[in-house]
Amino acid sequence: MIRLFHVSDVHFGREDTAAVAWFDALVHAERPDAVVMTGDLTMRARRREFDAGLHWLQRLPVPVTVEVGNHDLPYWNLFDRFFRPYRRMGKVERMVERPIDLPGVAIVPLVTTARAQWRLNWSKGYVSRGALRRTLDLIAAVPNDRLIFIAAHHPLIDANTHASANTRGGAGALDALAAAGADAVLTGHVHDPFDMAREVDGQVVRMIGAGTLSERTRTTPPSFNEIRIADGRFEVVCRTMSSQPDAVLARERV
């Protein structure tokens, strides 16, 4: 069985130190096959926040892939935001948008952040044609015996959560990913876990959201998802830092 830990929205600068320590202890004790971090490593993309977040990522003893969230783009330095937005992530460049190939599953990145948009709220999701094309090219190279998981920051379509992503181009991207054979899209951004299935032209694709390890919780305590993969099937378990037992996420039926 392959096990992935899907974590998101740690927001160093506003991280929950107890939740981060809890997650670290589980990674070191259980050694999942990989950690998928779906964005918002920092709160305001400040240097000290990246230093703390990158140090955390580098200490994890398993393969890691990291997506860039809207909070990871510079807020106050517009030159950096437009011309070198990922400069402060250079220490973990090998992890950023890194495809991972494991027995039975391939993890493929999709960029959903934008340096600027034709709307006031730039924190919302956006899938450009170029970003989608790059992801589809990576999918085309995946061996036929793999499940395909897409790692992105913003949900491509909104789930029934307190916050929304309003991802422009997201519904069309989901259609294209389903047609290309994607089995699931792993995301963050909304700070609450969810798992819902959608049928697109006869293809079922699951949208799976992770919670947060930050102080900015909404309806769920600090949490992450454990994804268990075996024999071409997978299940998602939401693991929460609370006294309640871990639970398989409820999923809408198609």
C-alpha cells in the first residue's frame, strides 16, 4: 500500500506550532511514501516566514512536492511579485511543482495562482491555458498503470465549505483533466477538508481538499489528509489534531 500525507495552508507566520509539531511527529514515526503540500506555506511571503517554512520542509524525511499558494506570492513588493515571485522559495526549488512517480500513483502539479487578475481579489484561483497545457503534457507521460493525482492550491470547483476559491478556468480545467485520465485533484486554500466526486463525460474525478495546520482554522481543527492507495483504488482519511478518531471523509455520490 502507498500512503500519502496531503497537507496544506500551514501559513508560517500564523502557523499553529503544536499542529506543526504533531504533523512532524507523525511523518517521522509513520514514514509515508510522500508528502504533498498544496500551497500557502507562508502568511505574507516574508523572508522570515519562508526561512521557517523551508527549514520545516527540508527536515521532512520523505519525498515532498510543494505547490505555490496565493499567500506565497509577495504582497508588498510589487517588483518581486511580477518579476521574481518565487525567488524566496529557491532553497527548496527541487520540491516546487515537482512531479512524483510512485508504484501505482503519479502526482502531477497544476499552477492555480496568478500574479495579477482582472478582478480586485487576486487571492482567488486562476488556471491559465499555459498552466493547463503543461499539466496535460505531464499527464500524457504517466505510465498506464498509475493513478493520476493533480496537486494544486485552489479547488477547481467550489465545495460546500465556508470559504470559496472562485477559480477562473477551473471548471474547464477539471473537464480537461478528467478527459486526460486524472483520478483526483488535491487542493487546499479553503482551510477545511472535503472529498467530492464529479462525473465528467463518463469519467469520475475526485476533488480532495486538505485543512490547515495554521491558527486560521474555520470549521475543522488542524488537520491533514492521509491517502491510502492499493490495487488501483484509494481512500482518504482526514486526520485531525483532536480527541476524535480519524474519519474517512464523506463523499458525494455521482
